[in-house]
Amino acid sequence: MSVEAEIDNFRQQDEALQQAIRQQILGQDAAIEASLCTLLAGGHLLLVGVPGTGKTRLAECLSEGLGLTRGRIQFTPDLLPADILGAETLISGPQGDRIEFRRGPIFHPLIVADEINRGTPRTQSALLEAMQEGQVTIAGERHPLDPNFSVIATRNPIEMEGTYPLPEAQRDRFMMEVLLSPPEAAVLSQIASMTTGEQGPESLSGFAPEMFEKLRATVRKVVAADPIVDRAARWIAASRPEDPSAPASIRECLRLGGGARALQALILCGKVEALRSGRSHLADSDWQKWREPILRHRLVFSLEGELRGWTSADVVAAVDEAVS
């Protein structure tokens, strides 16, 4: 297949899936676009919003549309790591006892980690190795995960009752944090009409898993010239308060900025945007589009930043001004 044909196929499949999900998830077009970008780039996705904004339903639609089987984990304070990873179990039989490994839901291609911040830090950490290395180690034995393995986690705002903060190492493994805002009155009316009639929402007829693999492979083929990558790297470096290139406002208001995974996310998501624009090469405008959702969950503000009421948008604006 020629480069032009691959780009056309990518754009057609991407647009068709976005349109199909928009018919199921109303009023969240920007979140759908960002979520699909993350998964096509091969990353893990964190969906944030108050209850009732469609986080879990969006995760289900993404799974159906991409043609991936999913394992759903409802995080609660009493959930244990073995409930996610699986465990070795003693099995009795006519030929004697034997130890058998029973796989947990993490061995599905797609994991929906619902309300991840209701799980304890010990349970949250069960996902760390899987999200970084695509494998899990149980009783000293390594178990590889599906090549398409991705995590879609939903999170309620941290100030809500009964939640635990995600540790920095856990947050950094998510490629994007996508916010779902409460729908407006007009959208609420459409949602009520669609969900309270005789027929509920129809399931998505997504494409085959091999198509998802081809689209991910196409993303990796996009050319990223060294000057483009260098500019993105300088941008990320300037978001770190300890870096000499960081502006004074960043040094005052941040304790932690972006790192290597944030740069990788900028480049990969930029490649998706390049394909969406019909190009086989990365441009500055491509990696710049998703700066805020890529950086948002990685930031740790200082006391000065909290007193000023700084947000990720303020950080992006400050770094933009410092990096030409």
C-alpha cells in the first residue's frame, strides 16, 4: 500500500469511528477526538469528570469501535492486586494437587479501570509494570500482555469523598488526561430522549482488531524531523522548574513538570494529528495541539502556584512565551 493510500485509509477509519462514537456520547466531541488520538498513538488514557458525564460509556464505545475485547475492573478500597493480575491457585484433582495460574482481567487487550482513584495505592500500583512494559511479573515469572494492551481509566475529581490520589509515577504513565465537562441543558435533553425510549443506544459496529494494529503502525511511520523533535524537547524541558531554560514563573509555581514520557506523548499524538491533516511528516502545529491534556496530570504545583491559582493552561502559556 502506498503512503497516500495509508494516509487516506487512516483518515477514513478515524473519522468514521469518531462519528459513530459521537452518536453514542453526546456533547463530548473534543474528548472523543483526544481519546481516540491517545489510543491510536499507543498510549493509556485517563478520563476525568464528575459522575454522569459519560466516562465509562466512552471507554466502552472506544473498546467496541476499535474491535478490542475488554476487561473491566471496578476499583474499590477492598480491591486487591490479585483481583487485577490473577494469582496462582492450588487445584486438587485425581492425580494429586497442582498449582495453576489463573489470569486476571489485565490479560485483555483493553482494560477499563473504572474509578481508579477509589482503589488504594497498593492496588493502583499493580498496573505500573503492565502500563510501562506490557507484561506482569507474578511469583517471579513474567507474563506478556496483548500487543495492543491499553488502559482506559476513569477518575472522579480528587476532592470527592472516598478517593485516593494517584501517585506521580502512576499518572506519568497515562499519555493524556482528558476532561469531560457536564453536558448543557440542550444536550441533556437529547441524552434523555435517546436513553429513556423503548430502544436504548445501539452497539457500535467497530473494525477488526487487525485494522487497529495497522492504524497504530501507520502512526509510527510518520516522519519527525530532528528540528521538530528538538523544539518539542526544549518545550518540555522549559516546563521543569529545575531546568535552566525554565522561565521565572515556572520555577516559582511548579515543583514538577514534564519528562521523557511527556515528550514521547507529544511526538506520538502529533503524528496522529499529522495523519488527520493528510501529511506523512510531523509539523510544529501537530505536537502543539495536545500540550495541555498531555501535561495536565503530570504537573505538581508549588505552594506559590496554588496560591496564584495556576492551572495547566497557565503553564502552557508561560512555556510558550519562553520557548521560540
